[in-house]
Amino acid sequence: MSNIYDSANQIEREIRELTEFKALQEAYSNVKANEEAHALFKDFQNLQIQLQEKQMQGQEFSDEDAQKAQEMAMKIQGEEVINQLMEKEQAFSLIVNDLNRIIMTPVRELYED
């Protein structure tokens, strides 16, 4: 029987070879090459983290939070390299979601009674 961690490490290596991951890498390189877009993307990530932390703590989003999110969304939409990155991230996320579904099959089956 193989070690489950060996299997996980093999999957990690295979993920790095996926076309979708390589496309994501290239898209992020394009964002990093554009100083303005990269700074905007980092601001976007920070805002996401702040909002997620509030949500996890059970706090409501303020009007100021909503306004910041809306303003950030407008800025992001204007940056083609960020839009391309998000498109590639979405395609890669489909693979991750599929892997998660497969890995969690035994747990789902366990509770199917």
C-alpha cells in the first residue's frame, strides 16, 4: 500500500505540469510585469482577506466595506491583465474542485445512509 502523502506529493508535482497551471503562472507573470496592475492586484487581495476575516468573525460588512469592494471591482475590470489572470485562475479552480470532490468521495459515501 502506498503512503498517502507520497500520493499527495505526486499530485502536487503533476499540478505544476498542467496546462491550466502553466497558463495561470504566465498570467500572473504578466500582472507582475505591469507595476500598476500588480499593485492593484495586491490591494485587491488585501481587501479580500480583510472581508473574509470579518466574515469569519461574524461581523457585518459596513457601507464603507461595500463601497471599497465596488470601487475595487471597477478598477479591476479596467485592467485586462488582471482579468486574464482571474480567467486562468477560474479554469484552474475547476481542476482543484474536481480533485477535492474525488478525494472527499469516501467521506460522502460514509454519510450516505
